Amino acid sequence: MSSSNKESASDLIRAKDAGLLDIWALPSFDPHVEPEPEPEPEHVDEPAEMEEVPLEEVQPLTLEELESIRQEAWNEGFATGEKEGFHSTQLKVRQEA
């Protein structure tokens, strides 16, 4: 009985002996991905110095100028909507045919 007790005792790993063991890391099965290099800091140009304009020289928009800008924007939006609507209708007709 004492011989089997010795054999089982030798199979034990004591805490004081655990430091002698190699710790195995599990292999990674993820695809190898190259780390993205850090972007180089962009060279920031010094902003061009703005010309100082006295407030007396700055004139507000006149009613005619403001109305002209509004009308141009409305016309541009109308033309874009008309073109996109025409195109989408053509696609619907082709799909139904």
C-alpha cells in the first residue's frame, strides 16, 4: 500500500512547484490583421489673415437681393425635384412593363 501511495503522491503538483511549469497560451484562430499605421499628423496651414473691414462698409442685403437669392434657390430645388421625379417615374414604368 505504501508504494501506491508514493506513486499517487508523485503525480500531484504542489503549489510551490507550479512556478516551474510553462504556461501555454491558446493559439489564436482569428485571421491575421495588420495593425493600421497611425496617420501622420496633418500639417495645419496657418489661416490666411482676414482683411479687417470696417462695419460701416458692410451693407445689409437689400430686399431685391434677398428675393433674388430666394427665387434662385427655389428654381434650383424645383428643377432638381422635377428631374428626380421624372427619373423615378421612368424606372417605375420600366419595372411594370
